[in-house]
Amino acid sequence: MKKATAALLLAAALLSACSKAAPAQSGHEGMDMSSSDHGAHAGHEIGETAKAAAVKAAFSFKPERPQAGKDTNVSIQISDSAGNPVDKFDVSHEQQMHLIVVSKDLSYFEHIHPAYQGKGVFDVTAKLPVAGEYKLFADFVPSGQGSVTRSQWVTVQGNAPKPQPIQPDSSLTKTADGKEVTLATGKLEAGKEASLTFTIKDAATKQPITNLQPYLGAVGHVVILSDDAEQYLHVHPMEEKASGPDAKFMTTFPKSGVYKVWGQFQHEGKVFTVPFVVKVSS
């Protein structure tokens, strides 16, 4: 997994702790934006091709100093190593770009899809709920170059709430939108292939749900971030046409430490997201 880091400071204003990436720079005011590159995607860690590694993403925001709870336009310009726009993208799981937005303490998560405007530009309107720092991860596939992930920090203005601690869950059974979801992992060790099996039941009746609907062309999607948001994995299922109650995924955690795992599934026309926090040993 490659990572290149570039920092850009656009104004000055407030610090806070609300994002899901590497330790964000605090003590600066305004919109703090630092970009980093990652190459983990699609179920296993896959290093970027040489062409993909040269692809750049420039994030911009309107207003430049986003306000909590108000609409913010996010624009992402994709270019090659010479600064020329990349204008052709493959569709990956029904979209040309997947944008993951997280708060620094990983308490907030959103998976949205910017619209392609041509000439390498994607944009989307987001509403970040509270003040603090957020990290955005853009997943896309320039045609013929393999999958690419680029990321960006942004600081949202306002009085930031106290960050929530990120602690491994004592139970890997959660309830979300009337579903009881259990995550089975086995032993999680850095650098070794790990299985993640989500078993989904009706929370009230405890009956297995066997009619999950495809979400973005698959039974589900999983996003994983280390507690500092430096390690990013977007994982696709082993059996995309499965319909429950089990949804199975395989991945490799690059380092030991604490990770947050978000599973996303669809049932009866509604997408639901269930988070878990796990610890990976060395």
C-alpha cells in the first residue's frame, strides 16, 4: 500500500478532533487539508500500478471554510503526473467514484458517490454534521490503470464536540435498523489473510435474513480504517451474489493495532450500516 503525503493550508481557524485518518494537524485554524495516497481495495491489499501511482487528486471545497450542518460542495480534480486531466474512468461497483467520509474519532461515516462532470472533475454536496476534522477517501479507477485511492483532510468550523474514544468492542454482535448483525473474524494478525463473516438476522424474531438485496452490485461492502485512519481498506465480498444470512469477505490487515470496520448491506430497499471495532495482533 503506497502513500504519498502533501499538505495544503487554505486559511486559518480552529482545531478539533473529528476525522478518520492519520493524526490530523491540530492547532491550525481554517480549513486544513492534507492529502495522502493509498492502494488497498477490493478484498485484498493491492499495490497500485506505476501508472496509477502517478495519478493525483486535488480536493477543493465551497465554502472554503465548511460550516457544521451546512451544505458543502466537494470538488475533486483528477490529473496525471504532468498535470493533465484524467478524463476516462471505469465503473467499479456501479459507480465511477466512491467517496468515504469519516470523522477523526471514527464516530461519523458516510459513503457517497460524486458525479462525474468531465475533464477529470467529480463533485458532490455533503453536509458534515458537527465541527472538527474529517478525512475523505476517494476510490476510483482511471481506465487501464487499476484502482486508486486518494485522501484529504478538512476542518469543519464550529465548536467541536469531545472526541469519542476508539476501543475494541467487547461483543461483535450489533443491532442496526432492526437487524441483528454478528461479525465472526477468527484470529486477526497483521500481514495474514483474515476472513470476515457477517451473519444477519431479524432483530425481533431472530430469524436469518436470506433475501438481502444487492448494494452497488454486491451483497455488501466493507470499509476498514485503522484508529489513526492511515490504513484504509475497501473490501468487496467473496460471493457477490450471496443473499444472506452470511456475507463473507477476505482481507489482510497491513499493521497491528485497532481498526474500525463498517459493513454495508441492503434489505427491503434500505441500506443499513453496522460498525465494529476490532484489534489486530502483530
